[in-house]
Amino acid sequence: MAVLQLGSVEIQPLLDAPVLMDPHRFMPQHASRILEEFGHQADARGLFTMAVTCYLVRSAGKTILIDTGLGSRRRPGFPVGRLDGALADAGVAPGDIDLVVHTHLHIDHVGWNTVDRQGGAREVFFPRAEFVIQRAEWDYWMQPERMHEPGNEHLVECVEPLRHTGRIRFVEGEDAIDEHLVFVPTPGHTPGHVAIGIVDGPERGIIIGDASHHPMQLLHPDWSPAFDVDPVLSAKTRDALFDRVIAEGRTLLAGHWPFPGIGRLVRRDGVRVFEPLG
Ligand SMILES: [Zn+2]
């Protein structure tokens, strides 16, 4: 699928990196059931296909990037992102991005905010962009003690440098991004986690961020990843979000589901089913 059109809004999925999910690491408390029930979807090593997908959105005259992937740094346990190449393939230069919108501030969603140039200079990769961030998310992660915890280096490298640029727009709750895009609070994975609703007339979509990581959660919304800050709340949020997507007939855009993670949710024989588009 090249571009999804919802009314006047264009959405292009950009693959930053394919990733393989090990259920023993990702959802250790559910790993044996995952392999029992979904093992046929795993590769020979028991790993499941996932993705780190960002979405390029053209809405109301602006070029908007939803999340910025893993970035260009080598990090143990993560592939190096190639969003820069995906943007170039789409004919988009970093300077063309007007807005970067974050669903949350985890390592695989803020990576390309900055790059380290040869000689050690760190610069913001999108030279004109305004960064739209939920205040609750910023306040949770950017407390000095949390920001400097081992494993949170990405906050220092990719989020902290935005602080003094004058290019952060802090938002709260269900704030609108523009006339077609609005935040949908979906807490649990992180405290300020948001999905992004897209509405233009009768056309509706939703970019769900990390409210779900794999389609197997359609059947088991209570299977929360180990990385969810509040796994009980995230399970409730996930379950309600899936039902809302079905009830409202929204096109679902799920950045961690196998690329491009775009389709419809329907209920068939009482069970939620994903029907991919394209
Ligand atoms: Zn993620």
C-alpha cells in the first residue's frame, strides 16, 4: 500500500525497521499460551513478526510525521532504523516536516528526533518541525531521576535536546492537532499515551500507537507486554479501543503490527477479526 486516503487526509506508512518479537521477553507471563495458540505464526526460533512503522500524514496543508522510530544509533537488542531512507523514498526531506506528533516517548518512537553527526555534534533531525507532545507524558518521563535511569538514554539523546528549541507544543488530553486530527487518550502503556484519531466527513481512522503490539491481542486484550507501565489499565484501554474502532467503523493503523498494519476490524462469530487493506 502506497498511500491511504481518508477524505482529504493522506497517510503513508513508513517502515523504520522490521522487528522480531520473542514472547519470552515481550510477554513472559503469557509466553507459553502464545506459543500454544499462535505458534504457527512464529518462525522456526519461535519469534513473531512485528514492525516499527511511522506514519507520514498530509492534513490541512501540513506535512506531519507520527512518531520517529528507533533512530540511527546502534543500541543493544534493537535494529538500526531506516526512516531517513523511507522518507527519502517518499520524496520527503527532513526540512519538509511541519509537525512531529508523538504517541508517547518510548525508545522506538522518538529515535529520529535527533542524529549524532561525525565529531559528536547532536542535532534535531527535522530542522523546522514543531514537536507535539502530551504534557502528562513529558512530565512522567522527563523527571531528572527517571530520565537518567539506565535504559532511558533515549530520553537524554532524543527528547531532552528539544527542550530549548522553542519548538515543543505541549498538549493535553483530547486536544486537536488540526481540523482533522485529534488526540485520543489511551493510557496504560505509558501514562500519557495517546492514539491519533483522523476524521474527515464520514471517513475515520485511528493511529493506535502502542495501545496494541500484535493482532493476537484482538482475542486476548489482557495480554499486556512487560513494557506497559500499567498493564491492567493498558488491557482495559486496549479492549475498549478495539470495540470503539469496530463500532465507529474506523480504519485501524497499528504501527507495531506486521507492516503496514492498516485495515478494518470486524466482529465475526463474536470474535474480533483484522481485515488488512492493500
Ligand atoms: Zn513502541
